[in-house]
Amino acid sequence: MSKIEAYNFSGKKAIVRVDFNVPLNKQTFEVTDETRIKGALQTINKILNDGGCAILMSHLGRPDGKKQDKFSMKHVIPALEKNIGRKVIFAGDVIGAEVAKMAADLKAGEVLLLENLRFYEEEEGKPYHLGENATDEEKKAGKAKVKESQKTFVKTLASYADVYVNDAFGTAHRAHASTALIADHFDADNKMFGYLINNELNAMDKVIKAADKPFTAIMGGAKVSDKILIIENLLDRVDNLIIGGGMTYTFIKAQGGKIGNSLCEADKLDLALEILEKAKAKGVKVYIPTDAVNADKFDAEANTSVSKTNETPDGWMGLDIADDTIATFTEVIKNSKTVLWNGPMGVFEMEKFSKGTSAVAKALAEATANGAFTLIGGGDSVAAINKNKLADKVSYVSTGGGAMLEYMEGKELPGIKAIRG
Ligand code: AMP
């Protein structure tokens, strides 16, 4: 693979997998959050400033192999043009003679945007047209057929360009046509990651391969089952493991506590105990919330009370961490040199249960100011750090929820392997 910073795009056509899966206003179809467009700018500008041209491709939403106006990439054009400060040529399709001609005619400094890749089943390699009612046999045959036509689809995409750049970290854990398979059509010197993926990989590698100690991982969110693999992988690396959010109560119950109506995965109690035992054996200090803000129902206007997490009154559910826990967690975070945060401490979407998550966000900002490396990943913790306007006060905010989790679990991401080899 090549390194983007060392590559000269002069006179080259670059096909770039970007992540323009942006939120759109449901009535006007305007882009409501440009973060992902801004995230691709460094790569696009490098190509154009070198004297190359860029063919941008992305998916938008889940059109499941059908052309649908509401998922058209054309909605992204105004925001893209504003951000790159030049006109964008819209291909109107992904494949076909016209698109091929537009790509062939593209000149240095020009940008061509392809239509939504997922308008074609070949992008994901899934036979969506068969629907849910198809028999397993039909699905199997359908998949084989799509996989076959996928080869031509991939070849066509690759034929537009001299060089392939993958800068869509959010889909790097998918083995799709544009994220992984296309890389096979370019030799090692002409395929590379864009700046965004490089930044993501550097941040994650710094945490899982070369963390300064003490290293604290904060795992929150709803369920233990979603986080188990990442927790297991981290136990070999961290000094402190902070547990928060709904998964707290599976741990509390496993240890014999009273949890009222709090969230609990009854089939994960043994697993919770296993994690605690493993942590002990490895010398990892585990911090589980000791007090909580409880609600009498799962509602923004619910009545609230505070109790110990292992003495939750009947009929109540723990929806946030309370003051003692906040104080303990804050102290641990502030004394860390590396912090990884995934998942909120409570139901932060509701004001009454957002204090714990905000406190953790602030503690991360303080730790960063004290010289710690702090990485935030996963949709909800990113939303929480943004809500607290602290995104620029932490070291790195990852753009890829699922991709980041899988990388942290120690899995090989198809989009990364396709280029690294
Ligand atoms: P995840 O996607 O697994 O990171 O979970 C995020 C979700 O967990 C958010 O929508 C939170 O509202 C929810 N959550 C956090 N704490 C709790 C809790 N104590 N009880 C129920 N849900 C929670």
C-alpha cells in the first residue's frame, strides 16, 4: 500500500470511498450535520491540489438495492460544493456508459460524485429483491447470483480510476464492493487509506497497542452482550475498567444485589461474574457504580430517587449514576494517562438522567488537559461529548461506531485488510 501523504496525484484519477452517509432533513433533504463531509475534505483537497481529479463514491441510508429519490446522493451536493469550494459533477448513476464517459472525461481539479452505491444490490452482495418471504434455498441461490454480478460491478468501479483511496472508516468493517473488493483491482502502489482512516487507525493503535499507563476503559451503554468482546480484549491491556449505563445491573444482580426494574440480561449473569474473575486474575481494577438516580418509569418526566445500586427499591429502575459514583469515576479518569470511552453512563437523552454522562465527558476533557490521550468512540458517547460541546477538548473522537468496536475487539476489518494486505 501507498501512503497518501507521500503520493503524488498529479494527472491521476482517484476513486475515493468516502462516508457521506449523512443525516438529511426529511422535508427539504438538506444535510443537517456536515461532520462526515468535513471529515473527507483533507483527502479530497490533497488529490485536487496535487493536480489529480476525484471520483467520490458513498452509500446513503439503506435503499436495499432499489433506486429511491430520498436516498439520492444529489442531496449531498450543495453541502459538498460549499465545503470544497468548487463545483461537483453529478454522475446520476453508479455504472453505465454515461458514467464511464463522465469518468473518462474528468479533468485535473474536477470532482465527480457517483450515485448511491447501495442502489445496486451488488454493493453489499445481498439479494434484497427476494424479500423476507423467500425460502432459504432461494436466498442461497439469489446470493450466489448477486455475488457473481458483483464481480462485474467492482470491475466497472475500478475501471474509472488509476488509484483507489478508502477513507470511509464507518464502513471499514464491511466487505462490500466499494470498501474492500475493489482494492484487488489496484496494485499495492496505487491503493491507500485516506487521512481520516489513517487518523482513526493511529488513534486506536495508540490506545490498544501503545497506551501510556494508567489506562482506563469506560464501558457504558445498554447491554453487556454488545460490549463483551471488547471488554475481554481490553482486560489484557487496561489498569482500570469502569462500568456504567444499563449493563451495570447485570453485574450488580450477578453479585446478589437488588436491582428493582433496572435493565438486566438474565442470561449474562454468569458472564458478568466471569469478567470480574478474569479482571481480578489480571490485576485490573473494576469500578461498578455504587449509587444511582432511579426512576419510577422509563420516562423523561419520571419521579426520581437516589439509592445504592444494590438496593434499588422495588418498582424503580436505575437510569443514571449518582454523586458518589460520579466522584469516584471522575477521580480515576483524571488520574489516567490513557482513556477509552464507549457508551453513556445513563439514559443521557433524558435531561434528568444525563448528569453522570456529562460528568464523565468533563472528566475526560480534564484528563486531556492534564496530558492524557483520550479516545471516544461509539455513536452514543460521541453524541454525549458533542452535546457537552467538549469534542475539541478530547484527543480523538472516532467517526466509526461499529468499525471502531470491531477493531477494538481485535478483529480484522475487511476494508483495512484489503489495503494493508
Ligand atoms: P449502546 O448503544 O449499547 O451504547 O447503548 C446506548 C443506550 O443505552 C442509550 O440510548 C442509553 O439511553 C441507554 N442506557 C444507558 N444507561 C441506561 C440504563 N441505566 N438503563 C437503560 N438504558 C440505558
